[in-house]
Amino acid sequence: MVSKPDPKGTPRAASRRDFLKTGLMGGAAIAAGAGAAKAGGDPLITEIQDWNRYLGEGVDAAPYGTPSEFEAHVVRRNVPWLTADPVSSINFTPLHELDGIITPNGLCFERHHGGTAIINPADHRLMINGLVDTPLVFTMEDLKRFPRENRAYFLECAANGGMEWKGAQLNGCQFTHGMIHCVVYTGVPLRYLLEEAGVKTNGKWLLAEGADASAMTRSIPMEKALDDCLVAFKMNGEALRAEQGYPLRLCVPGWEGNMWVKWLRRLEVGDQPWHQREETSKYTDLLAEGKARRHTWVMDVKSVITNPSPQAPVTHGKGPLVISGLAWSGGGTIKRVDVSIDGGRNWREARIDGPSLPKALHRFYLDINWDGSDLLLQSRAIDDQGLVQPSKDQLRAARGGNSIYHNNGIQTWHVNTDGVVENVEVS
Amino acid sequence: MLKFPKSAAIAALALAVCASPALAEGDADAGKKVFNKCKACHTVGDGAKHRVGPHLNDVFGRTAGTAEGYKYSKAMIAAGEGGLVWDDATMAEYLANPKAMIKGTKMAFAGLKEDADVANVSAYLKSFAAEPAEEPAAAEDAAVETEDAEVETAAATTEDTAEPGAAEMTFEASKGAFGLGRVATVEEITAWDIDIRPDGAGLPVGKGTVADGEPIFTDYCAVCHGDFGEGAGRWPVLAGGHDTLTKERPEKTIGSYWPYLSTVFDYVRRTMPFGDARSLSDDDVYALTAYLLYLNDVVEDEDFELSNENFTSIRLPNEENFFDDNRMSEPHYAQGVEPCMSDCKPGPVEITARAQVLDVTPEGEGDENAGGGID
């Protein structure tokens, strides 16, 4: 962090920033910049740089490492006007700054209903009660003695894109699509814990409850609980982050994020759903005729182009352009992603790169040669059940304008001739 | 054991001193009641912690925005750096209308309307000073005694739970395949299993009337939810919204949207008041639920009493309007349709709407635009 003065007395970071700024003007600027250097070369090459001369920090300068100081802008952000207080609010993953399919732990969006509970793992307990042969209590130590699994799953808040139901509103995929992350969880299959307690034959539902100040609760059908749910204590190899439910959270793969109860402290087996606040007042889908869908658990097939996007404009002018994005489906894997550069008139199949895992994010690319004209970028995902991501108009036609959750409509970005990108809706 | 003030000795001194004659303008006893309006966000006294707002021990004489370990708004920090110190005058101005005095303060509190309330709550707050006030006092008043009693109770509970320590208790081992974990006791299950179902399963024995609920709501809920459940600022609206579900801006309240009354009881009991969960008695929750029914015109008689006996006889008006997920029947999910790849739209595509029109993307501090929602 100590910045050593360079021979001209300006901090290095500043001159690098200047260089990037010049870069914005495209190839011509780079040529000019190089021309300005007396020796006929890029001074970053022809002059010896500080980092090449002086020693850097030794090991242990940061016992727990942090991203480079040049990445300080890569952070979660919130939209203050959305909620009354940050204690019950949301922030968003900076999707436009990330690549691949895994979200770094510190960038996973947060949604709490009563703030982040701080719990010493030694004080944490998980209870199983209700329609079981033996109600049980586990410590964290007990849980770590069950056989474990590692699985990559996306977690998407059902409200992701909720602000866009009525029309294009927020300029940035961080805000329009950033209530999602994808993490490798380590945990115990929920099945093992339920079997340990012995689920009675009439035990058809499970209530999961958190230990935080909102005592979050959701009803989950037993079939799902016994299928692929995990009780996780690690994310991307390290302990869960406090804001992600440390020391213990539930994973309900492919289903809406609210069900992934954080700070998980209790699982109750019952013969009916509980109709808790988060499955009645919230997380139900009001349709045009005034009726509402409930138990809309599965997250729909969906995709978004993360680059270019409003927060990540094209700064390099025409020529080779990497169009990149994410696709996912709560139903399984993504079979195909199509990309359109003309607002959905014509489509091309994009290239999916990296692992294709069920209920995990998929990374896609379309490498084009940009002619510098206006683009209307769209992506359309198709999952392994053959479900096709709908357009926003199709969704509104089916559901009306008053829904909030489960907006998986096709997103359009307008790239203008300067490379500036805007969130738009198209005919 | 006593975290605040630093030692029990100072505590005793401070408590003895708090009935200082300097409080002549305000009555700490009456202020304690006023403080109910602050309690959801602030704590005072022994073991006070930061909640939604900073703890308010020792707040008089303190520079604004400086309680250690609390994350203030930039506005509050700037006010402190600008020299704002909490005294009678500044406190009165802030509490009368927080946002008018400090633009950008994150204290979501409408303000105290009565000067007397301001004076009284100030007197009450002064009673939580670690240092002796300037003028030593002789008398002890009721507020002091109450506080003393609370301190003792708190201490007693700490000892109680510390003594038999979970580790030393003997539990029955699990008989499952792994033999991991141990059998939960009845007391443990009762302590945590507080969920209520629409069929009334889980309801505790108890009762409360609309009239009982009104003062509790005014003291503990109205600061956020408004006197009539209309919602203060952006805090949730709890009443009204009838016949709005098909309108452009539907208002989803207990009366207009919620299908089951059990959800109200369950939710209020497990998590409200926000920031002081589980502080209500079961009878309080019955009374508040009755009052919320009244605010939503589901019951009209102030003497209406809600109890575990008659609970399931009350139905909310919108119950019939929920149905299970049928997204797969929507036309766009029709199976077997190959998506179009070329010339899918008749002519060049036009832009019909732009985000910049509504531009509400956060760029920094102070965006207060309305529109959209996350829940």
C-alpha cells in the first residue's frame, strides 16, 4: 500500500490511470502516447518501473489476502431507496467485473431481513424436531462428522430483476441481475440428518428456521429436502462468510434464494406447509387478475450479457470484441445460449466455456468483430429440459405488470457508436 | 460482569446520581415511557449494545457520531466533525425532526411532536451517564429503582444460564445410523418451536383485545409502521390497500393480501418489534394481532378479544386468491418449440424505452428516487 514516489514525483497509480484514460480513445491514442515518448517507445517499457526496481511487501503483509488495490472499485453496491433501512435490505454482485462461473466470497450479494447475525460456532446448535422418531440437536462438531459433499450451485434471489418488471430502470447488470452468486459449497446432505432423526411417514414438509433476528422461516417439500439439499458450512473452500449465514446455511439448489436459510438452527418436520410470512406476504406472485401464485420455488431459465453492459462500456473502438455473459436454470444445466446483436431479429449460438454443472452458473462467450455501429445485445438461454428464456413482453403478457419475483425476461443492452451501453427495451 | 459502566462501583454511583436536580425540566420517569419509541433501535443501560442505532449511554456531552464501533451515516459524522455536541438544545432540535436538522441522517424516525416528550426522554437518557453529573443528587427516584431492579435481574439470568452450562448437562445420545447428535429435550423444543400454522397448530394459550393492542402498537410499532399501520416513510405498510391488487400500484397488506391470520401472529412473535425480537408476551401478540385486524377492518369492535380459542374462526379476505405454481402452463414455456434463429422480427428493431429516462441508478450518496421494489 505504501506508494513510492516515482522520479517525476507523481504517484504511479495516477500515471497508470492517465494511461488507461488515453486508452479510452482507442488505437489512435495509444499510437500518440507512444509517439510522445522521446525514445520512441512506451515509457512503461522503455523506462525502468518502481515495481521492477524496489522490493515489494514480504509474505504475511496481509495474513488474509485482499484484492489488488487497483480493483478497489469491484464491490457489492446497494440501491439505498429500495428499502427503509440497510438492516433489512439487499446489495448486488458486480457481475460485470467477474468472469468464469464462481463468485468470490466477498462479492456474493447480501440480503438480510434482520442484519447479519454474529454467531460463535461453539454456540451454534441445529435442532430437528416435529414428525420424527427422535428429535435431535447437533453441534457444529457433530455435523462435521457426517459424510460431506462438494457442489457448485447458483443462488438467485427471487426478486432479481424485480425493479425491471414495469420497464427498464437501472443502468447496470449489477443492479438488474446482481442478486445472484455461484459458489462451491461443502456440506452434509440434508437427507443424512433427517434419516438420523427418522422422518415419520406423514412427514411431508420441512420448516427451515434461521437463528438471526428475523428468525427466517420457509416451508420446503420433503421430496426436495431428501433430494439434493445440503447443510453447508463452507463456501469456496473456506468457512461461510458471516453475511452468508456463518456458521451454517441451507442450500436448496435451483430454488429461490430466500429458502436457503442462513444461520440455520432448526428443521421441523410436518404434514402441511406453514405459510410463513416469506411464503405469503412475500415471495408470492401477484398476477394481472389480482390472484397470486404461491410456492413458486424453482428459479427459471435465464441469462444476461455481463460485458459489455452499462457499467462496462466498450472502450477499445471497433475490431475484436468479446461478448460475455452468464446463463443458469433451476431445472438443471444450460444446453445452449443464443446471442443477438440486432435486438432479437437474428441469433447466433454462443460458446459455453468452463464446467457445465446442474443448477450452477454457466459462462458463455460470443467473439465478434465489431464494425462500430449500434448494437442491441440480447442473450437467450435454453436449459436441458428444453425450456427457453422468454422475452419481457411474453412475461408481461402472461403475468401482468404487478409481479416482482421470477423476472427471467431477455435483457437488452444498447451499445452506441461510442461504445456507451444503456439498459433499454425494444420492439 | 457489568459491561457498563466500567465497574459495579461506578454503576452504583452513576445510578444514585441520576436523579440530579438538573433534570427539573424533564422527568426521567416519564422519559422512560417515551423511550419505548426509541427502543426498537437504541439500547441504554447496563450491557447496552449498538442495534439499528448506536447505544445511547453517555450520549449527553458526546460529540455526534462518535460512539465507538457504530457505523454512522456520513451526514452524522460530518455533523460531529462540524462541532455538533449533544446537549439539551441540540438533542431537542434533533429529536423534534431528525432529518430537518441533519440532512442525510439514517435515523428513520419521524420525530417527537411534544416538547415535554423531548425533555423527558432527555432526562431519561441523562440517567445513563457513566460519570457523575455536576450536581450530586441526594434523592433516588422511581426510575432509578426500576433500572436497578433490571440490572439485578439481568445479572441473575446471566448466572443462571452460566451455572448448569450445556456442556455439563447430560443428554441422551442419538440412536440414528451415525449415532451423531443427541436427543432434544422438551424444554429445548418448546423454546424454539414457536411456529404457527393456518390450522392453529402451535398457538400458545393466551388472549388480547383490540383495545389492549392499541397502546402496545402505539408504543412499540407505530414509530415505523405509523399510528394506523399506514407505514412511516419507507417502513412497511400493514393496513389498508383494499381493492388495489389489480391496480397499477397494488398495496399488499394484511387486510388486502395476506391469506392467513396465523402468519401475522407467527411473524410478529418471532421478529417484531424490529430490533427487539421476542420481547413481547403471548398476550401482547394476541392483542397486537387483534389490533391489526381492527386496523384492517376485519373486526370492527374495539372490545373484540382474540384468543387461542377463537383464532381459527377468523379468516382474512384474500385467502381464496392464492393458487399453486403453474408457470409451466404459460405459453412461452410450451414444450418442443424450437426458438427462431433468423428474421425473427419483421423489420429493424426499435428502442421503446430507456433506463436513462427513469435513471435511478445509484451513483453515490443521497438517491431518494421512488419506483420498483424488491419485495
